[in-house]
Amino acid sequence: MSQASNASFNSPFQQLHGRIVVSCQADAGDPLDNLDTLTRIATSVLRGGAGGLRAEGVTSIAAFRSLTQLPIIGIIKTYDHNGDVYITPNFRSAKAISDAGADIIALDCTARRLTSPEPWTELVPRIHAELNRPVLADIASLEDALAAQRAGADAVATTLYGYTAETAGIRTPSWPLLQSLVAHLTIPVLLEGHITNPPDALHALALGAISVVVGSAITRPESITNRFVEAMRQKDLQFSSGQAVNAV
């Protein structure tokens, strides 16, 4: 079932058009990994004008649902024996987050998941049929996105660019990837990942993304502080280098 074939699947993405979605999550061991803390963060970003939320886990999704009727993109993260993360890998997890109140179910729709016990190509139509929820395909490449569109995904997001074997370690947005997605797909495209400032978010919208998902740049003081610290460290290094040259 394609997005265009069901107006109810269109609705959450129409609400997100031109808006910022804030991902309110924290890794295990992070000082912010606490339901009350994350709920307070979600409350704060909603007051700041966020157009929607992205949330991980049943408890967070249920808590956020009590705060807002704006769209919530829901996921459940699992990890394999190598520590690689997978997003909503089976129908059980999709149903759990749907029941908790997620409006949109996000799935890992990369090529690496095609051989899993419940490949996403089977999950997409099942989520449509049994849960009546739209599916957001988290992808890392144009090939992933085209495959997701063929399977009936309702939108794609660049969430996994930088987290697959082919893109590992990249921590900046791929503007060429975004342009290719917009040019080749007929379903909405969301830019997610590695956005650190408003000009980048505006650039993504100008290139054709319907929405931008921002996480760490808004919600994680540790990451925000580290950017400032690293910038000042680099400035100190440049100053020290200049001093040394002048001394010679």
C-alpha cells in the first residue's frame, strides 16, 4: 500500500510539513536517561515550537503522548552482538509503540535488514494492514530509499546515513543524498541526522525536505558543550601555533 493510496497515512506527514521534529532520546548511561528528565525535555521543546517528537521506547512514547497531540515518530532500538543498532526490527516492537501512542512507525529500511527474520519489506504492509499506521523508512542511501518506496513506505528519513558499514563515521549531512532523494522519490523526505544549526535546517527545507529532525543539537547538553569545548581547543591550538611562529 502506498502513501498516496490512503489519506490517513498522509495526515501526520502533512502536519510535519515545514516543521522541526525534535528527537528526545538518551543512550543508556547518559545522565539524561531518565523518563522524568526526557519528559521535561519534551515539554520544553514543545513550548519552543517543535512540530512533532521522535521518541524511543514504550514508556517515553506514552509519556509524550500525554503532553501533545502533535505527531510522534516512534521507534524501539535493539542491538546485535556487535553492538550495531537496529530500529523497530519486528512487528511486536511496531505494535508496542503503536499501542503506546506513536502516530508514525519508523523502521530500519537499510539493505542490511533484508535478511533478518522479519525483513522490513514484510513489516511495512503488515503495519499498514494491522495497525493502520504510516511507516517512516530510516535509510542510508538512495538505493535503500527506492526499495522502501517500492515496498510501500509512506516517507523516508536519512536517519541511518553515517551508521551503516558504507557510511560509518560520517557526522555531517549529505546534501547530495538529500537532493537525490527529493529528485527520485514521490513520497516525502525528512532530513534527520547531523544537523547542528538553524541554517542547515533551512537549507534542508530549501532542497525539498518536508521536515527536519534534530536531536543532540537541541536536547543533549553534553554534545552541545563538547562542540564549544572543541572549538575553543582548536582556537587555542591555532593561537599557540601562531605564538610559536612569531617567537621564531
